[in-house]
Amino acid sequence: VVVTGSLSWMFLSGGGNKTYKPNWEQSLWFGWGMFFDPGTQMGFEAGGGSWQKVLAVFFSVVGFVYNLIFLGYIVELSRSQLNKLHERGNRYIANGHTLVLGWTDKTPFIVEELLHSGLNRNIKSPILVMADTNEDDMRQ
């Protein structure tokens, strides 16, 4: 897209302007600037050529949308990797614990009874619930 912006500036800008001439080096800088720094077109003169403004606005909008999509993709990849690491590395090691396997509507009652039983006997042992249910759903 940067190369397309550069070529467009070289051939469609009508001779460039005070800031960007239609040679390859400055056209490439124009393409890079418009694509990765939306808003750069605001430095153009109001009386400049209309093709220059159209090119600048078009490549700024395309660059803005592309950068949003690209950064959104990077954020989503990072988020999914962090979730995988959290699930894989979220381990609980305990000795002398009580293990409850599965989750039903009766599990909260069982856990409560186990807690009261341990408190009555002055025993503090962890209660571990393992189920294929979302942790947030189990906490409710």
C-alpha cells in the first residue's frame, strides 16, 4: 500500500507541492507518512491541487483502517495467548485437601456442608472443585 501511495503521488499529484516533490524518494516518504500517520495531510495548503488532497485523504483513511485492523489482530493474538498461558499455568497444589469432581445444582450445598464440617472440627483443609463449568458460573 505504501508503494501504491508512492506511485500514485509520483504520477497523479500534478507535480507535487512545496513539501513533497514527485521523485521516488519523496513519494515513498509521502506514501509512508500518509499510511502510518493519519492526519499528515492537514499540513497541505488549502489552495493546493485537488488530486493531492484526494490522494492524501484516501491513503490516510486506508492507513488508519489498516492500522486499526492490524493492531486489533495483534491485541487479539496477545489476549488469546495470555488466556492459554493462564489456563495452562493456573495450577493449585494442595495436600490434605477435599476434591469435588463435577458441578451440579447440588454442588454448592455439598461445598457448604464440607466447610461447616471442617470448621466444627477445627480443621482448615482446602476444598477443590474440578468441573467442566466456567469458573465464574461456579462462583455464583
